[in-house]
Amino acid sequence: MPHVTVTINGRAYRLACDDGEEQRLEALGQAVEDRVQQLKGNFGEIGDTRLTVMAAIMIADEMSELQKKIAGL
């Protein structure tokens, strides 16, 4: 099983994934990092955990809205 290291807010996380999913996992990790950095730019240093939770909630909110749109099609 391959492993990928993603860096989020300066911390490296080694994650396992299925064969062939390495690039996708790296891209998803980068998307989370981008969101964390956006929040950091808006709110400053408010703590690693808080930044990560805020990023996760924002991503979940976007996903929820997209699911509603898909269901309406």
C-alpha cells in the first residue's frame, strides 16, 4: 500500500492510500492546505486545531451545497 505525505499548516502527515491514488490524495491535501492558509490570512494565528476545524467545516459546507444542487438536477 503506497503512502503519501501531505503538509497542512506546517505539519507533515503520512497517509496510506490505494495504488494509483497518490496524486489525488496529494491534491486533496493541497486543497486543505490552501483553505487553512486562506483562513490564516483572514484571521491570523488562531491555533492549529481551530484553523483545521474551520477549514473542514467550510469544505463540508461547500460539499453539502453541491449535493443539494446535484439532487435538484
